[in-house]
Amino acid sequence: MEKRAVIRYKFIVEGLLALLITITPILIYSYKYIADGKQEIEFLFFTIDANGFPDVSTAIYYYFAKLVPLVLLIIWFTTSKHWWYHAILIPIAMYSFQLYSVFRYESGAVDEHEILYVIAVTMVIVPIVYFIRVKLVDKHVHGIDLDAMDTELQILKEKEELRKEREKLEQRQHTLSKKV
């Protein structure tokens, strides 16, 4: 019975993700269905205003032009099983900063200064992705298993410690045999 619940949960989640992906073109072009020149529209339980843009359709165009790719990239990031999936964080960061600047559209500038933030994020993510790549290439291409090497080094250290202990015991035995 528990297995059925898991299957049902997966079916619902994957169905919602598929629905979200399929409605993204509608979301992207939703600005075309809003009358030009409107400064405010009521939608379900909230109001959308122009937020400094010439009209609401322009504001919605900018919102969804940033939000839809961001959502699709997040879905890709969370469902990817490839080793390089952390690289997807760079465009996610870019769209996040752009979406933030669109929501606080006060200066009249969109997509101008976000590159500085993205460069900072890139400086963190690229070394992480490169480190993962190097570890995978060493292990699968060159056949270097770092865990096995660590285990072997630990064994060698233990052997060296045992050898030193044996030398100490032999030296003690030798000094005791001289006394007797």
C-alpha cells in the first residue's frame, strides 16, 4: 500500500512539472492579451501594476521573460543526474538577479549591472564544477581511485608505526639482554 502512495505522489509531482513546462509558452506570450496602456489589472486575488514600466503588459513581459527561463532552469537543475549540473547554477543566478532588478525597476535600467553579481557567483561555481570533473576524470578515465589511495596510505602509515614499535621493542630487548 505504501508503494502505491509513493507512485501516486510521483505521478502527481511529475504531472505538475509537465503541466508547468507545457504552459510556459502561454506564460511568455501572456503580455499580448493585456490591453495596451493599462496601469493596473486585477488577477484572481491580487493586483498587478506597471511598477515603473510604461504599462502593465510591458511589466508582465519583463516578469515572465525572466521568470519562465528561471523556473525551467531550476527544474533542469533539480532533475539532472549529470556530473556537471552545478554549472546550471550560473544561468540560474543570472536570471535571478535579472528578475530581482525587474521587480525593483526604479532606476529605469534592466539587465545592465547584473553581470557583476553573476561573475561573483561564477567564481565560486566554476572551481566546484572543475573539482568534480577532475575527481571523475581521475577515477573513471585514468583509473585513479583517491579513496583507495587514501586507504593504501593509511595502511602504509600503520605499517611504519608498527615497524617503529618493533624496533623499539627489539632495542629494549637488546638492552635488557646486556643487563642480564
